[in-house]
Amino acid sequence: MTQHLYAETLLTPGLGGAFLWRYQNQGRGLLSVVDPESPVYRALGQAIDRFEDTVLELALNKPSLIEWANSQGTLQDAADRRELRLGGAHVFQQSIELFQGMQMMITREEEPERLSAIHHTIGDVMGFIGQRSGSIHFLEQASLSYDQALEIRTRETTPLEWARTTYNLGLVMQTIGQLESDNQMLKRAHQTYTQAATLLPRATESDDWSEALCSIGSVLYLLGAQRRGARTLEQSVVAFRNASGERTRARNPIAWAITQNNMAAAMQGLGEHEEDIASLEASVPVYEEALKVLDADSVPLVWAMVSANRASALYALALESDYLDMAETSVAEFDKLCELFEGTEYPQYLSSAQQRKQQSEKLVASLQV
């Protein structure tokens, strides 16, 4: 999407938890409602840039966006960059008042398009803060702002704008559903994404269309994994595969790698659910292709998550097929991840990697008997 600040879901069966990756230069669409001559324009533009290429763990009710910006650990940023992120966080918190003031100065009768754009922008900023701080309050406020925009942006008169706002509303629903483990909200997110995707023309808006397909795939995976539903996981694989037709390695390597990772995760989930060795075997080379694109130095957390996914797929395959060498490889891979997370500010991932290593070691011991 060209008009939001949200991160994309990176599916992480290897270490668990909701992990999000902000990689696209999409946020500058927010500036379309601000006077380019205003000092706010420059400050907000800088703040948006500072939150590009951002990784975050989705966690409920962190105290504030400021704390989130200050908590990013050694695997992601140098200290000086974290300071820049802190400044950007302050700008976002302050920008809400600016946009709300602009909203009060415009009437629907005189400037409906501009008013709808401001409603949409407020939703973006609220949702951005809500996603990173885990604040249900900010996410609910984002939803209300998108609803206000959709009172003006209709699918009949402005179908593309309607689809983009509807898609962002789906992102808010998915985030709430993940934070609160609410399957009904995840189902609503899936319905909302689907509505948006139907009005995003693949021929002329291929990036938007493929991103919507990826979000559909992600929410189907979340539903399938929670409900243990084979059909839902199959649909997730199809959605990611279709998105890959537009999200090519040549056009956007990182987006392609994330899509491949998520498709492999859905294949792995299906293989584990159905005890299907073929699906598990098929997931491993897909993870490996994604890892070839990801630079462990520039995106270490993303690389670590995909590596953990590959190791967990090898473990699942060894469990189903009694392949000792795969089980031993899984132990070695999780051991590397334990070393990576040792001494960082990500103790939850260290703990998960240690647990998965121990699990793999038990399997190795049982296969050696």
C-alpha cells in the first residue's frame, strides 16, 4: 500500500510470537495533507524516514511509542539511530493534534476529498502508534478514523481510495485480533482484506494488490494455526503463491523474501497438521531461497526468524520421517541462534531458541537408540 505506516506480518513458527517487519518506503503518503512550506512537513517527513526498515515484536500494552522507540536492541540499531527514532516518536505523538486541528477547519461540503484524506491520515498515525505500543485504545481510535473516511470515500465514487482505507482498517483489525487472541476479529480482518483486494486492480496497482494478498495469507495462517484447520492453511498457501506472481525477487527482494518465508510457514503448518511429509519437504527449500536474499548483517532479526523457521521445519520433518541427520541439523541451527541472541535485549527469543534446541536434542537422542 502507498498510504500507510504499518509493518507487515512475518510468520515465525520457529520461535513463536508475532513478529513484524517495516521495510517499505510507504509512509510519505501521509505528507500529502500537510503544506510543503510548513516546518511540520519537514519534521514529519524526517520522523517517517526514521521508522523505515523497522522491526518490532507485537506485544500488548507497552506504555508508549516513546518506550518502544527506546527499547530497540543491539540486533537492530546503533545507539545514535535509536536517538533519532526517539525524536521521530515524539513527532508522531504530537502530529495527532495537528491533524485533528486540520480536521476541525474543513467541512465535508466544501472539501470532501481533503477531509477524507485527513481522516485516513489520523487513522494511519493512530494505528502506527497502536501497533508499536500495543495500545488497543489507539487501534480503536484508528478504526474510528477510518470509518469516518469511509463515510466519504465510497466504493462507487472513489473505489481505489475506498480500497486503501478499507485495507488499512483490516490491518487494525488483524493487529487487535493478534494482541487479544480474538479469532472473530481475525475473521473480520480477512473479510475486510478481501473486500479491499476486489477493488485493487492487479494490472495497474500490482504492489497494493499483492500486499493485500499477503495480508489475506497471513490472517488465514493465523486462523488455520489456531483452529488447526487444513483447508484454511491451504488457502493461505494459495494466497501467498498468487502474491508471488507480482512480488518478484527482481522488483523487491525483501518483500519477495518475506512472502516466500510466509508461504513456507503456511506449507509447514499444513504439513504438521496433516502429518504430510511432502508439504514439510517442500517448505525447506522455500525458506532456503528466502535466506539467500536476506543479509544477516543488515536485517539480523528477520534473518534469524527465517533461519529458525527453517530449523523448525527440519525438526518437524525429522519427527515425521525419523531422519537423524535433519534432527541433528536442527540442533545445530538452534544452537547458532542461541549464540546470536545471547547478551542481547531479546531474552524472549533466546529462551525460545533454547527450548527448541532442547526439543531437537531429545529427538536426536530418541533416533539414536
